[in-house]
Amino acid sequence: MEKIYAGTTNLEIIIDMQQDISNATVHEVIVLKDGEESVWDAEVYESNCLRFLYTSELVEGTYYLHPNLTINDWSGLANPVTFRVYPKWG
Amino acid sequence: MFKLSILIPSRNELFLKNTIDSILNNIEADTEIIVICDGQWPIEGIPDNPRLTIIHHNESIGQRAAINEAARYSQAKYVMKMDAHCAVSKGFDRILLEDMQDDYTMVPLMKNLYGFDWVCKQCGNRRYQGPTPISCPNCGNTKEFERDIIWKGKNSPNSTSYCFDSDPHFQYFGEFKKRKEGQGDLTETMSLQGSCWMLTRDKYFELGVCDESFGSWGSQGIEVALKTWLSGGRVICNKKTWYAHLFRTQGGDFSFPYPLSNKQVQKAKKGIRDLFFNNRWDRQILPMFWLLERFWPVPGWTEEELEKIKKVPLRSTINNNSLNKSIIFYTDNKLKLKIAHCVQRQLNTIHLPIVSASLKPMPHFGDKNIYVKKKHGYLTMFYQILVALEASESDIIFFCEHDVLYHPSHFDFIPEKKNVFYYNQNVYHLNSDNGKSVFYYANRTSQLCAYKNLLIDHYTNRIKIIEKNGFSYRMGFEPGTHNRKEKIDNYTCSSWLSEFPNIDIRHGNNLTKSKWSVNDFRNKPRFFKQCDCIPYWGETAKLIKTFL
């Protein structure tokens, strides 16, 4: 993954769930950043992935992404993934 | 008292006077110069100046020792090591000080120094600096030459970024300049050239940036850079100002003034490799791979070498039992033994030092046990936490409670800031009676990780306040999580999610109330989930049978 810098917009994030999630009725990502919690709506992409476009400006620090899915009669959280946004110097 | 001391180790230095003159002519801040004449009096007359101190040794003590001596003499807030063959730009000290921060090691942009020309005394032919000429190519003169001092920085190259390869050998890092993070007036640099660097005097001694066991000199830029980065600081190049360094690499009487055999060079490199590549430096809070990844790709390093170094655990050499991360464990010893033993077994698999503070002796659990002879209660619990913190020898502390199953990934976390409390929020609550499980995001003391000094500060204050005014629920249990007037201090908190979750076992006698539905909350959580399966741990019904 290429380095991501503060101020980046329109970042496309694809999370490979490593199983077929095409029947998911809930497919969202809960995001923790600097202790704040938010929810990003994601779409099912190529049957195994969650995909979303983050249009706002990214800020420096670590983003923790926690996929939340409901598939048929199962509902739960997948393992979190992280990405780091680096400071833009100067 | 001066604000900045420039420390100059000098041994057989022809150009010490030129260096001092350049500094004195360009100083704009409250700056002094401390020269250590290491085994020799200055070759040329040095100006008498109230900003200048010279310390002389009849016999050489070595460059690292000389810098250390100068730093001990200094009383300034900041110290800057500079080679005795440099020139500086106007106001270099003021400009650097304006941007300086306490966790920085800062270097100015580096130019090559145009020090002098050789002039043939017979025909006037000029020749660029180098060893004393053998003969004049113009007139054949073999004896009469003199140096015409120029002493100015050349227009190019302008060096701002450095690294080291896996040897480790110093490298220029030109590629970094083209990256986004290489743009701007202040940019990070992975390593240093070594001829000029500046930091606070406190940091100088705290980090021990000139370790004489590495030898008289050699690999010094790498040592300073690694000690800065891996202790949580930053190495910054300030491009608003510059210094120029005379490179003497042509041998003869135009080479290094300190004798340095290949054996010594290899010794210094081996010392660096052993200490830092193996994550064994006692002040180290970040692993070596962290630095490589921060600047990746790094010239002279392969993907395979990076992967290999990622597998090296972070630990100290000072004391084999002392890791830079450790656990404090506190218990009132009132928990069901089955749960207590299960949690302790799990913690023993983590392989971090454990300091426990208990209300009954626990000689068989952890590396150090403190038996607190007090009655169960909130104040006692805070006191247990404080004594465990004070007995811990690590910088980074993970709180562990007697009724939480911690996944090993919980301990992978490295707190970024020294003044922030961090909470892992990847936690499921598990009812030990019926296997019911819920997940919601919250800051819990059992999931706290922070730097030891911050925690000691907080719990010392907390205990003082309670002893004076009594305990109030409005002060809260979790450090840094609220802004009520009853808060203990002004520190803040942040959170993280470990790769796999921890399990907070609810057994009917927990300190905090269990919440099994959204209606149990005074402030409703944005996200609440009931589940019968916990990632990594498996189905909760089976889990309570197997573990509990």
C-alpha cells in the first residue's frame, strides 16, 4: 500500500473479507480515529470485498476500520484493519 | 546563561580558527562555543572572546569522550555538536532555535565547504583544496606552496536527507527529497551525516548519544539518529539555514584527524547492529523496523532484510528481565479461582514482565509481586496500581485486570504520544454463567496503555485528591476520559483496536456494572452488538466451558 498523506481526499479503500459477502444486508465500516467513532457506508465489491470512497480530507494518525456485517442469520464484527496517514511537512 | 552551546571536538585541526571565526561572525542568538582541544593546543591563534571556552587535554581522550566533556561543561538548554572544519550561515543558531522542539534532533542543510586553494608561491598557480601538492603542474616548483583560505559553502550539493544501509553504512538519501514528505522547510531524515547536529542538553544525556563504548568515533551520525528515533523523537533537517562541512577524503595530510583503523570502524558498526538491529537499547520504545517502514523504501535494504528485522522482539540488554513494555496486574484476590487462574495462564503466554500488586501474597505469578496489606476498596485499588507502576522498569505499561482475557495482539500496541492515555476498544463482554456476549466501544481501565511517567503522575494525584477530599464517582475511573471539574488532570485519551479482541469476563462481582442491552446505558452507545461468537476465541458457549 502506498503511503497516505494528511490532506488526501477521495481515498478508495477496499477491505478483502476473504469470504463471499455478496449476500450481506448490513455492510458498513465503523471507524475509530483519535478516540472518535464514526460509521462509513461501504458497498460489497467483487463478492469478497468491502469498498468505500472517503471523500473528506484525511488527517494525520492511525485509522482503525472495524467491518460490521450481517449475512443471512449471522451478524458480527470482523477483525479490524488499520491504515496510517502521514503528516505533510512544510 | 547561554541558550545554545556549540561543542567542538578538535584534534590536529588546521582549521579550528576558521571554524570558530565563522561561528562568531554569524551568531545571532545567545550562543557559546566550547572547544575541547583533544591532545593538542590549537595550531593557529584562537580569538579571545567571552562566548568561547577552550578545554585542553595533553593526551587525546577520543572524539566521543571530548563531546561528552563539552556537554557536561555546558549549562545551555540546547547543545550542538560541530566538527572543527565547518562554516555556518548568518543567523544559523537563531533560525534553528526558532524551529527547535524538545523531542527533535535537528540538523541544518549541509553544503560542501570550499575551504582553501593551494597557491604556488613561485608562479601563483591555484589548485583546489587537497593534500599538500608534490609539484606545481605549471612551473614544476616542488617546495613552496601556501593555502589561500576561502571558507565558504559551495552552491551545490545541498544535502538534506540521509539514511544507512543494512551494514550499517552511511548513505545519502537523494530519493527521499522527491517524495511528498521530503518537501518543505522542515523535513524528517532517517539518519545524520554526523558533523553537525543539535538537541536539548537534557536529551543528550538522557539518550546518551555519544556512547564511548562504540569507540573514539565512527558511526556517530547513525548512533545519534537511531537514539533519537527509537526513543520516540524525530530527526529533522531545517532547510532554512545551512552549514558547510570540509570533506577530507583524499588522504595524506588532507584526511581524518582521528586515527581510525578498519577494525575500529567495524567495531562501531557491530556495536550499532547489536544494539539497535536487535532492539536491545534500554531506552528503545520503538522497534528498528518501525524506522525502516517510516522511510521505506530505504536504499541498501531489501524486503527480505526488512521482514527479518520485523521478527526481532523489542527488548533491553541492561537487564534481561526488563522489557520496554510491561504489564501491571492488580487484583483484590476475591475472584473465583477458576477465572483467576485462566486469566493468569493467558497472561503468562504474553512473555512480557509482569508486576502484580495483590491483597494476598502471589509469589508464583509474575516477575515481581507486591503484597499490599490494605482493605479492599477504590483507594486501595489506586494504591495497588501506583505501587505496581513504581516497581515497573519499563517505559510503556499495559494495565491488566484479574478478570480479562487478553489476546497477545493487545500488547503489539505502541503509544504514540507520551502525554496521552490509550484504550483498546476491541473488547467483548462475556457472561461467564450463560455465555452471553456483547460488544460496544468504550474506554475501560482494564484496557489502558500509556507511558509509565504519565501514569505515575496521574495516580499520584488521584490518590492525593482522594486522601484529601474522599472518593467521588464524578472523578471517574478511566484517566483522561472526561472533562468534568472533578477530573484528576488535563491529560487526554485516545483509543486503538487490537487485531484480535480481549474478553472482559463478567462474573457477578465486577467493579463496574454489566450492560447486556442498550437500555442499560445512561448514554446510549452508537454501536451495540450482541453476539454468540467472538473473533479468534470462537463460540461463547464453548468458550465458557473450555476456559471458565
